Amino acid sequence: MSGSDCGRIFIWKKKGAKLVRLMVGDRHIVNQLAPHPYIPVLATCGIEKTIKLWTPSSKNVTPLPRDVQKIMEANKRGREDHSRATLTPDVIMHVLRMHRRQALAYVERRHTRGDIEIDEDDGGEAYVLGFSDGDTEGASECSIS
């Protein structure tokens, strides 16, 4: 199931992802969908001040609208138009690595030189945080690369 910026609710078949139902859920945007865990009830809402409860009420299956492909294509174009830039997974991973490095650098700068002992026995830079009250239980070592 998915809501849409066009105000529709899309229900897809799990296997094969075939669209099986299309319903109008809001005049503007459907941004929340929640099925009941035990009974066949679906709650939806959008930016209107109403919540809609859906239950199966007919044995007759309403066919999909004739312009369903046009609706889905318009939604796809709308998503693409609103996204200013498409980022590849490589770019996203690079940004996350940079963020992690900056966070680690901040943590390193936060500690004063008196709080850090440098262990150069192994040729690397392993830092052991010093504890001023003499309690060394829980001291952690980490190699900074």
C-alpha cells in the first residue's frame, strides 16, 4: 500500500508488485496509511482534517481506471521534478563517511591532551582515555585511522 501526492491510495500485490486497487483517499495528499492488525480495516489520512476508515463492502471488484498508467506516470514525473538532485549510492556513502570522520575529529578535539595517553608501542596511534579519579574500569582503546 502507498499513499500519493495526488490524493490516491495504491494497493499493490506483494508478489509481482501488480497494482490491484486504486482509491481516492484525500483531496490533496495521502501521507498516512495504517491497516488494522486483525480485521480488514484500513485507516488513511492526508493534509485534510479527516481520517478515513476503509472496509471491504462489496463482492464486486471495481476495475482500475482507464488512465491508471497516466496517473502513475504523472506521480513519477512529480517525484522527479521535486528531487533537485539524484544521488548515487556511492555519493551517499561518501557523504556518510565524511560525516563520521568529522564526528570522530570533534570527539578527539573535545578531549584535552592531559586526558589522553598515547601508546606508541605498536607503531600505530592507539589512544587510551585517562580517568582522573583513578578508576580505569571501563577504559576503552581504539585505533584511529
